Amino acid sequence: MMQHTLVASPHAHAPVSIARSMRLVMLALVPATLLGLWQFGWPAILLFSVTLAAALLFEAAALLLAGKPMRPSLMDGSALLTGWLLALTLPPWAPWWIGVLGALIAIVVGKQVFGGLGQNLFNPAMVARVALLISFPLEMTQWVAPQPLFSQQAPGLLAAFGISLHGIAPPWDVLSGASILGDLAMEVQQGVDLTNMAPSLFPAVNAAFGSIPGSLGETSAILLLLGGLFLIRKRVIDWVIPTAVLLGVLVPATLLHWLDPVRFVGPLIHLTAGATVLTAFFIATDPVTSPVSRAGQLVFGAGIGLLIYLIRTFGAYPEGAAFAVLLMNAATPMIDHYLKPRVFGRDRRGRPLPVAEDAAKERG
Amino acid sequence: MRLFRIQGGVHPEDRKGLAAGRPIEPLPMPQLLHIPLQQHIGAIANPLVQRRQHVAKGERIAHAQGPVSAPIHAPTSGRIVGLGLYPANHPSGLSVRTITLQPDGKDRWHRRIEGVGDPFALDAAEVAKRVADAGIVGMGGATFPAAVKLGLGQRYTLTTLVINGSECEPYLTCDDQLMREEPDAILDGVRIMAHALGVTRVIIGIEGNKPEAIGAISRAAAQFDQIEVATLPMRYPMGSEKHLVKTLTGRETPARGLTADIGVVVHNPATAFAVHEALRFGRPLTSRVVSVTGGAINKPRNLRVPIGTKVEDLIEHCGRFREEPQRLIAGGPMMGQPLPELRVPVMKGTNGILALTAAEVGGQTPGPCIRCGSCVTACPCGLVPLTMAAQVRAGNLDAAASAGLMDCIGCGSCAYVCPAHLPLVQFFSHAKGELAARGRAKQKQSATKRLAEQRAQRLEAQKRAKREAMARRKREAEAKQKAEAGANTERLPKAGDSANAQALAEAG
């Protein structure tokens, strides 16, 4: 018979859940990921698998240590997604232990020590990426030109194990090179006139479709953009943060490029190179570490975009997305404190709105 | 007409198709009616009848107590067979004073049931009095005595009467159907209310998912210049009084205030219908339209139900359950309350009985808050539910209160969209109840303290008085003694003298 237990309203629920959101985000990442795995071949597939498996294992181990129920947390897909996002930001031919160590940092240090899902201040995948970048600058900046799976130059499975175990050693080292943003930074340092350099160095069309050297899953701006739009359409993410991030990058890029095209590259390069699109749609939109109000999200996104541009253009690192995200993560509690929505019937400062002068007869 | 935006809100699947368009059907008179004496906000009504007494339909069987209360009338003719406690239509399942009436099947009206020829000739106070005497309460579910709201014109300068035909709760169709079938009666009630309030403007707001109701009401309203009909966007909680007023007039009611503060009074179409019945025909409120619906109900229907009918009888009439319901709800799915059992009676505020399947409820085990902010976007009051929930869970109720807990209208939009399936409304209801209890305890404490201090003062005063009285008596006694002693000494020395003299004489 019916339940006699007391249940609070509402007695209906939107068809949403944490697991559904995570699943949809992973689904949105599939095209860009498949492209990355295909064009960087077996070493990338190995790195990707190891990173995801390690993320799940560390999550399970941490839950075991904390004495928390394992099933609900493992099944919600959050650890898998963290591992996935981390893997996408790694150099595709990085050794296996980079993935494992990254997963350890992301899951244990980045998330579980704070108390698990929902409690962490910083984006776990970005914590791991930055820690790896600072600790292992060599392994984290070895880029390779795309060598599509089964193409002539691509390493086979056996060779891939070799790369994964020992790093990019001869004969594979001939394939390595700098990323676009790395190249650009160097050119600027050497005082090369970018108006001559940039177009040849940087075919934006290639960057949009992904056939450029770069991180495992960051190379195709178009596929990432499509994934992001899919998430907005499915209402998994809101449009505010991605738009703000993109504008944060594009507005200063356009402005400075217009002022001085010799020293500053144009907005198209900033949009398609590096982690701009991945960050805008998949990293900055991490619900846990972003502000909760619309206004806060606007500030947060614009801050990330601006910091990305500043670090790329004036900083020591050619790419600054991870740093930008972490810095704005740190500002999130403050943003949430100051940028709250206005309460209905109250002014911005929380005082009740004035009563219409003519309304209350008694109060005059 | 121009509408104004409100923030937040959600778009739940409306599921009105189940019962929409089903004509209002009178429920056959049940065997017994259990008429609770507490069906309204305010003081419980006081019974006027005794066991075994015969009553006619519309006869007053309980009268209002105090300024905010409502009388109760016999829904049909019959015999009073009980006057005691009966389970209330309230999630607590506690019992409430209830009159049990056994219908005699004749449904004979009381002889003094009589309407007014021209309600517009009556003054505001007289209309309000008749509405009060008819036991009319807000029929949208709030059950606030309607006459009190009609009397607001005495204390506020009112400009606008808003009729809340939004019926924004999913599933419910009782107002929709009433507006389709009785547009002229509703309009008449609306005009009587506007007359009583002394307003010049009337806006009837109806959500766009009720085109037939909009059509019927618009046709009926066409002949009255002062009455506008507005098609409202379909968004929950459009029917929240203050949000509706904002949407229609652009004016925002101050926090903790009344819509009357901005010159607006809101009533429900079913209330307007009841006012029409009461003024034109003298019929008190003894029945109402109830939507019996939900995926688990065999034949969803809109029924005109005598007050006091058991929920069981309604469900029986609707062909019982198609499948075992997971939840039985009084009211809509967003703000309705679980029914403790099927024996409980329909009251003046019962607008729907829902039998929901597990799939419709969509419940899941709550997970951790991932701070996604869905609740912030959904909240029509501009609150940050996730912060308030965290504060309530940590037991920090004062922080939750200063974060706006008391501005929460409990609409459930936040919980509806929460991907972690957190029972946010539960947290907030708990905190509001706890804070109210604390407030009462504090009041009690201060009252106790005051009384104790007064007692101590009183005792002290008594003691002092006693001491003073004693001291006075002592002084008096002493004085008396002294006086006596004085008299004695006057006498005694004489005696002594004489004694001495005697002694001396003897010795001498």
C-alpha cells in the first residue's frame, strides 16, 4: 500500500542527476577525444587508458580509506571525468607514470582530501596539470606532430609501449616539436614580425580541425565547440561561463592585435590554439569550483579568459589556461560572497523595498 | 497587455492532460461526512450543534472564533452523529475536532438561504460580512478567510484586484474547468469583490496552457471595461501571489509585507465563484471542485465534492488505482502535502488529490551538493538555496535566517531541479519550524522570566509588608507595653513605697 512516511514536497523532479550530467559531459568529449586518440595513435591510447583507470583506482582507494560507501561515488562518473579531462590536457606521448601521477594528484590531493565530490576548492584536473607542469617540465612539453593511427609513420602497439615506458627516444624523437603557442612565444621573444610569421606558422583551419601538435584532446577547437554547444543545449552547463571566457580572451586579443599587429597575434589564433575552447566549455564550467550566481559566473569566466590572454601574451608560460582556472577558483568563494542575486522584495543591500507611499492609510 | 519578468522559476511537465477538459461532475452523496472545524488559517471554529440534531443544507454548524476564522455549514441535510476527534487532512495525521454528519439523502436547503437582489447596492462592510458568514476562504489552497482580505480596503488604498487563474501546479485542473464552465458566475463574483474593495482595475491572469479557460473568461469579461484578461507565461511558481502581482503590474511587494502594501489584492477564481453563490443566492461554501488525478488513478476527473467527504470516496468514484501509487498527495506535486491515510476528509482548501506513480515522483537517493547553482537560477525569490541548506545542515539556523530563509516561499523549485536530489524544501521547512519553535520558546522564556521577576517582587513586597507590619506591631506592642509599664511603674512604686513603708514600719 501507499507510503505513510512523511515526505517533503516537491513530489516531482526534473529528469536530472549528477550521474546524468557527468555522462553527458563525457559524451560531449567523445568526438574530440576520438580524434585525439586517432591522430596521436597508440601512445595516446595507452596514456588515456592508464590515466582513466588510475583515476578510478585512486578514487576507490580514497573512499576505502575514508570509510565511505564506494558504489555511489564510483558510479556517478565524477572520477572518470576528472581522469578524462586530465588526460586530454596531457602531451599525447607522455610516459604512463605522468598519467598515473596526475590521476593521484587530481583525485587524492585535488578532490578527496577536501572531502570528496562537491567539497574541493580547485579544479582537480587543473591542480594535477599544474603540479605536473611545474614538476616535470620536460615530459609535459614534449609535443608531437599528428601521426594518425595505422599511418606509415605512426608507432605500432609495441613501439607505443616503448614510448610509454621510456619516453620519446630515437627513432621517434624526430617527430617531436613545439606547440603553436610555444612557437609563437619564442618568435615574439626573438622579435620576429608576427604579421609575416603567423599565417605560415599557424594555419587556423588546421587548428580548428585539430591536425596540429598539441595536448591529447585540445587540438580540435571545432569538435570541442560542438561538444560544448551540445552541453548547453542539454542544459548541463549554462552559456554564461563559456561566453565570458571566450570574450575574456577575444576582446583583449582583438584590441591589442588591432593596435599592434606586429607584436600581438589575432583573436582567431587565441581561439583555436591551446586549451581555450576546452577550458571555456569543459574546465571553467566545473560546477564545484565555479560561482553559483549568474553575475558571479560572468566575472569568473571573464577573469579566466583575461588571465589566459595575459599569461600567454606577457607571461613566462606559452599557455596559461590551467593557471587562469586555478586563480579564479581561488576567487570563487569571494565572488559568491559578494555577487548574490537580489532577494525578491528587497533592495540590493537586503532591506525590504519601500511601501508605496499612497498604499497604507494607517502608516500615512 | 504588457507583462513583467520575474526571476527564476522552473518548467515542470504540466501533466494537466490527464484531467483537463473533464467536465465537473457532482460526486454522489457519501454515507458520512466528516467536517473538520479547522479548515482555514486562524482560530478553530466553535461547534453549534449537538449529537442527534437534524440540520438542513447550508445551516451553520460551527461559528467563527475571533477576527481571523471562518464558520462552517452543513454540506447537506442530515443528522449529526458525531462530535469529536477525527484524523485531519494534514501530513501529521493528528486528529482534529470534527463534526460527523449522516446525510438523509434529501439534500434539503435551510429555509433562511436567501440571496441579495443587488449586491452592488451593499456597502463594502456588508459584502465582507456576507462573505464571512458564508464561510468563504481562499480556495487556491491557502484557506485564508476571504472576508479579511475583502476588508483590506479599510486599511489600505487599493487600486487593483488580481484574480489568480494561473493554476501553475502541474496536474491540477479544478480552476481551469471551473473557469471554462462558469465564466459568468466567476465574473460576477469578481465584480462583487472589486466593488467591496473599491478598486477600479481588475486583472485576471491565466497561464497560456489553458486556452479554453482564457477564451471563456475573455468572452465573459468583454462587456466590462475595468476587467482585463492576461495570458501568463507557463512558468512555475507563476501562481505565487507576489510573483503574479509582479508579472502583471511590474510592482514588487516589499519583503515581509502584503500585496496590499502596493495596492493590490489577489483572489482565486474559485473564491470568486463562491462569493457569487453567497451574495446572489445566499449559499454558503459547502462544496468545492477537486481534481482527482495522477498517473496511478484509473479515471482522472474533476469532481464537485461536499466538504467532509472522505478521500477514499473520491478515489472509489474514480475507479480506484490503475497501479499502486507511490505517493498520495493533497494539492499539487510541487507544494502538496502527503496524505496520512485515505479516510481523511476533503476540506475547503483541497484543490487536488494526486496518486503518483514512482516514475512520476522520480525520487532518488540524495547525493552530495556539487554547487552547480541550478537552485540559484531556479529560485524565484533570489535566494541561494545551496548556502542556506549547508547552514541548516550544520545547525546554523541563525545564519540561514540572515541568508534569507524567511523570504523562502517553499515553492520547491530548487529541490525540483537539484541534480543531487537534495530534499532542500525539507531542510528549509525544518529550519523554519525550528526557528519558530525557538521564537516561541524564547517568548515563553522571557514571559516566564518576567512572571518570575514579578513574583519575586511580589513576594519581596509581601515580605516587606509583613516585616513592616510586624515591626509596626512590635513597635505598637512595645509602645503599649511601655505605656502599660509606665502605668505599672506609677502604680508599682506606690506599692513598693507602701511595701517599703510597711517594711520600714515593721522594721521600725
